[in-house]
Amino acid sequence: MSYDVVIIGGGMIGASCAWWLARDPDFTGNVLVIERDPTYEFASTSHTNSSIRQQFGTEINIRISQFGAEFIHNFRDYMGVPDAPEITLQSFGYLYLADTPAFADALRASAALQQSLGAGTRILTPDEIAAEWPFYNLDGILLGSHNPVNEGYFDGGTIFDWFRRQSRALGVEWRTGEVTGITRDGGRVTGVTLADGSSIACGTLVNASGPRAALTARMAGLDLPVEPRRRFTFVFDAAEPLPKDLPLTIDPSGVHMRSDGRYYLCGCPPDLDAAVDFTDFTMDHEIWQEKVWPAIATRVPAFERVKVINHWVGHYAFNTLDQNAIVGPHPDLPNFLFCNGFSGHGLQQSPAMGRGIAELVTHGRYRSLDLSPLGVERIIENRPLLERAVI
């Protein structure tokens, strides 16, 4: 059994890579996606907050998100079939709040970069914030950074479903299985072995295995600084609903919150943000009472009376070097392609990443957006491209 391209991981990133490959008329090969758990019960894709923003601190990430917004707005056209849905981007924006001069200066610098690239970011004084959203308690806040254009919530689950559905319609094969080995012949990958003992030959291998990316790389003899880290999410109802949408607010406490239909969604990392086992989805039941609820009730006094109606734990595929994606071939193994380490940004970056991987496979280079700043060379050289805007 042989395929031109084998993609390890059928979550949002792997599905995007498969769909972009299949839709490229210049790609004439066959594609196999291997997913270890087709229920996606613990996949990062299933535990996302499904938001997108332009407020990043590096040009490449801003441009990636600009294409992501374009893709969302034109999703039906990209799918190319009449029954594809329209996807709404609810642009209530992200609101970063600064309570120190250093962070205020960092927000100003990032806003200048974002504005130079066409983003609608604006720096707001506390009075301006209060005028627009009078429900905030702004004690200690020096300024905010907010972008009301192409930032907010979108239905990532529907996009994911259509990536899978249309990739199959275009000939991509999907297989349930766990990759346990990768075979090499010198400087090339030649195939994979599955837990059931079967072997599959391939021309190109794409690592899209999310928080397990380092395991996949290790099978090929490569190192990757990506590890699973827990992130907690809570959905709550408020006894006193706010009069307008709550922007995705990043509080100085490290807690973030936003509107979620008639409810609200909030989350945070653990206080000790360390690597965990791939199967560790343990909820810290004290963090709501000790950290999350005090933070949201302080910032939004109307949230003094709330009721948690759902909660979950997901994993970030955390790049410990610089919290940025790692994309493209390894110089010592050019047919092994990385698409890893998104550190919480994978869902919103998936359209650009899938397109980029498809261009590398089909044309040997990036043609739409040059993703080479995110190449593995910086990992090998210990040359971080630090993204400070990580939530």
C-alpha cells in the first residue's frame, strides 16, 4: 500500500492540509490521512474556543490571520459546492487590558505593527473603554488594545467538518490507526508502520499530530520542542446578562473571557504551566473558585452572580522555544514536513497552514504567503521568533 502523501493526524490542521492538497488541480497524487481517534474526544480541535484575531506581535502571524479571516468570509466560495454553508465571523474583537507601563508600551508597539499591515487595531484610554463597555471595572487599567474588524468568534467546528467531508469527496482516504514507527532510507522518509502491524509507503509525510508532534518527529529521528499543556475552559450563565457582546477580554490576571451566544466563556492556564502526559485531561476544580471567578467578577461586577454550566480541559501543542508554529521540511529529511507547535493558534491558522503545506508538496515552494519565517531552521539554530501575544 503506497500513497504520495501521508498525513499523520486528522484534526483541524491535518484536515486542512488534506483538503488544500485535494483541491489543487496541479496535484495529481493520492493522499491518506491517519487519525488515531476518529471520535476526536480529546483532540485539541474539539476543545478550542474557536476565535480568531489580528492582534499578534509578528508580521507573519498577522498575515496568516488576515488570510484566515478572508477564508472564513468566503468559505462557501472556497468549498465550491452549492450546499456549503456561510460562516459568520462575529467581530466583537479582542480587548487586551494593560495594568503596567511596560505592557502598555508593548501593546502600543504591537498596535503600530498591526495598523501598518492594515489591521483595525486601536489603542483606547480607560475613559474610551468605559464609554463603549460601561460594565467593566477599570481600576488599575492604563489602556486597552482592541480591534473590531475580523476578530472574534467563528464556527470552527463546521469548517473542520467540511474540510473532512470535501477532502473525501475529492478523493482523500481517511484511515483509523496509530502510527508507531516511521521508516527512513538515508535522507528520506519511506513509510510508516501502524499499531496493527501494517506498513504504508509514502512519498511525503506530514506531521500534523498536534500535542503528540514530538512523538511523531522522534519516530523519524528528529527533535521537536512541542509538548502538551493543559488549558481550562468554563462556560457560564450570568444572572445579570450584559447589555452588549463581551469582547474577548484578556485580563492582566491571565484569565480571558468572551460572549458565547446567550452565555459566556472564560479560561486560563494552570498556575504551574508545565508539560503533562498526553492522556492527562484532569480538571483543576479549585481554579474556578480561587482564580477564574474572582478575576471575572472583579473585572465585570455583573459576574458576581454566575453559574457554571459546562467546563472542559484541552491541550495546547505548546512550542517551548517561541510559541510559534513550526512549518515546512526538515533540512536533513526534506520529505518530512512539519505542521506543528501552534500553541493555541491552530484553529485560526489552519487555512493558511493547509494551503502552505499543499503548495510545498505540489509546487515545491510557498506561492501565496511565505511561511519560511516559521521554518524548522530556527528551531535547529535556537533562534526564536518569539510570539508574545499568546493567550
